[in-house]
Amino acid sequence: MSPSIPHKVGIMLASIQLFFTLSWTVYVIFLPQLAAQVGLGKGAVLAILMMDQLIFLVADTAMGVFADKSARVFGKLGRWVVLVTLVSCLAFLLLPLMATQGQGAQGLFLALTVIWSVTSSALRAPPLVLLGKYAAVPAIPWLASLSLVGLGIAGAASPYLTVALRGLDPRWPFALSSVALALATLGIVWAERTLKQSGAGGVTAASSEPGLTKPPVAPFLASMVLLGVGFQIHSSLNSAPQYLRFAKPADLEFLMPVFWIGFSLCMLAASRLTARFGGLLVMGVAGCAGALATFATTIAATLNLLVAAQFVAGGAWGLLMMSAFTSALVIGRTGREGLVTGSMFSLLALAAFARIAIVAAELNKDTRFAPLWPWLPAAAWVAAGAVLLGMAWWVRKSGTPGAGLASRA
């Protein structure tokens, strides 16, 4: 790995993703309790979660566009991210404090939830936009994989947190999450300055590439919808029932993290593949491999085979996410990194909304649809893989200097 790559920036971004994802986990764990405290029923909890995803659907793209404009007009992005995140952390901190009975309590609670949802979008696309605008193209896969390690660690820790935080006063987890995230986000300003001074020449180098031909955005984003739907169905609807065929409910907190362990390990190990072969090709192959792995989880005859299949599925998702971010940054380079990356996050939120809607409508319990859920992730991922492999073939066949890593597919 080139010594010019600022590894510490990737580690700092990983800490932001870690604390941000953990704060979302804390929110989901305590939301039913807080909603009950303000007089909202169980049905309202799913409605609030669906509202959050709809907000993300709009806000993630908006924040991405704002990140593009901020970097282009003001030349600085980090300070805006810190400012918006501090507002987000304050709203998150106040959520359990304001969840009390009384006139106007429900309205205030929902208002704080909306503020937190909108402002938290500042920590999805904008930090990755920094990589797209200021990091050299060969450095992007490794930095993206480092930043996403935080997501993998948080995903693995979520089952343990669900058990460990049960019965606790929510004010403490919310306070600790808010403070930790705020402190981690302060490093964004340093990261932006470091990337600018690293000698990577991100924007300048990209702007000077002759004959720049980039893959089309629409098929890429369509594949992200398919990948997101497959992930949501597999991780949230299928995995626990699959484990329960061989294990007890108490064992889930030890088994569910297997997916995220595979996510983190394979993503880090395979960042060189993306740098060598390009994001689109790696995404296409990973999508097909993930489809086979999710198919294997449905037919696994023993717990050991199921664990192995879950590990491979998690590794495939890690490859998909890392290569997707790399491809989005390259496709949007330069000037539209935030738009493409934000749109990608928005479509992942749309997939999460669909999954919550399925649960809210109890379609996951409907016997008419029961045969569909085990096979849907594999079908969605192999379809996305086919689209991405087609894009990679098209870029290579074009025979023109492509968009950095994407063209190497």
C-alpha cells in the first residue's frame, strides 16, 4: 500500500461510522419504551421507523448535493458536517429527556425524532465525499474499506447491545452515544485538511484525466436497490429463523454477528481486488457469490454449514458495500460525488423502508408469501450481479479511458 495514503483518515472515518451506527442501534432498542412513555402504541413505533427511512430517502441525496456544493463554493466541507452533526447529537440526547407524559409531549418527541433523522444524514454521504474529492483514485478502496469497518463492528455488536442494554435507563445510552459521536465527528475537519495536504491531488488529478468516460448512473443505482432489498430480507427476516432451525433463541446473540464478522474481514482483505480490477467487476462477482451464499443458508443441513454460509454472505456484502462506495465516488468524480453517493444511500433507505413495511403489514407471517422470503435475497443479488457485470463489460468494451477504478472492470 502506498505510503502516501493517509490511513489515519480511514480509521477516523471508521470511528464515526461505528458510533453513528451504534447510536441507531440504541435508538431502535429504546424506541418502543420511549414511544410508550409519551403515549404512543406499538403500531406507532413501526410508523416512526418508516418515517425515518422516508426522511433518509430525501435527506441523504440532499446532503450529498449540499456536500458537492459546499466543497465547490466554499472549498470546505468538514466544518459544515461538524455543525450539522452537533445539532443531530443534541436532538438525540434530548429524545429520552423529553419522552414524558404531558400536553404536547408527543409532538415534541416526534419533532426531535425528525430533527435527528434529517441531520444524521450529514454522516452518511458527506464523509465519503471527502474521499472522492481529495483522495487519489488508487487510495479510495482501502480508505473506503477502513471507514466501513466501523459499520461492521457496530453490526456485530448489535445483538450483544440488545441484551446488555435491556432494562437500563435510556438516558445513559443516549447520552454516551451522543457525546462519543460528537467527539468522533470533530475529526472531520482534521481529515479534510489531511487529505488536502497528503499530496493525493484528488480533484486536480481527476480533472486532468483526458477522454473521461464514466459508467451510466441509472443501472448502478438500480442494482443498489436490488442489493439493498436482498440484504434487508436476508439479515432482518431470514437469518434468525434460519439459525433457530438448529439453535436456541439464547444463542442468537452469538450467531447473528457471524455475518458482520465476514463483512469486516473480507472487505479489508479484498480492497486490493477493487483497486486492481475495478469496483463494478468486483461488485458483480460479489453479488453472484452472495446470491449463492444466501441460497446456501436456506438449504444448509447443519449449523456448521449455515454459519459458513452466513460468513460468506457477510463477506460478499462487505465487498459489495466497499466496491459500491468506490464506484459511486468514481462515477461521480468530480463534482457529483455527493449526488451519486447520497442517491445510493437514499436507495438503501428505500430498501429498509420496504422491509419495515413488510413487517408492519405482517406479510412476513403471511403463509401465502412464506415460500418467497428464503429465495428473494438470492434472486435480488444475482440480478444485481448480472447488471453490474454487464456494466463492467460495457466499460471495458468501450475501449476509452474510463473513470478510474470503474474503467478497470
